[in-house]
Amino acid sequence: MGTFSIWHWLIVLLIVVMVFGTKKLKNIGADLGGAVKGFKDGVKDGGASADDKTMPPAGQVSGTADASKTTIDVEAKQKS
């Protein structure tokens, strides 16, 4: 009773596939893999030296003359 045999795991796998379907499980696997890759890239970038800070942070426009061409001004409106 303490351990599960291979038959128990196969039955659980069969039930999971029947409930979620193979396409949904494939999408979950791809999303999980992308999240792990993004985490690894973030950890690698977090250990970068202070000399690599020449680029502005994401989402901010540097002080160049083309800044007005790349900036988008939007106004939020409330639904009535």
C-alpha cells in the first residue's frame, strides 16, 4: 500500500489524457518550457556586470531625436 505500481501511474495518465486531451497537454508543456527558458534568461541577465547598462530599460525611450516618432500617446476611457 505504500508504493504505487506502474499500472496505477498508467491509469492516472489515461484519466488525465481523457480529461484534458492531448492538445491541451501539449500547450501546457510548451507554456511551461517557455516559462523555464524565460526564467533562465532572466537569471543570466541578472548576473550581468554594471558595464552592460548602456541600453535603456525595456519600455523606456532613450533621449534621441527620434523619440517623438516612437512614443505613442493614448488616453484611457471608461465604459459607460
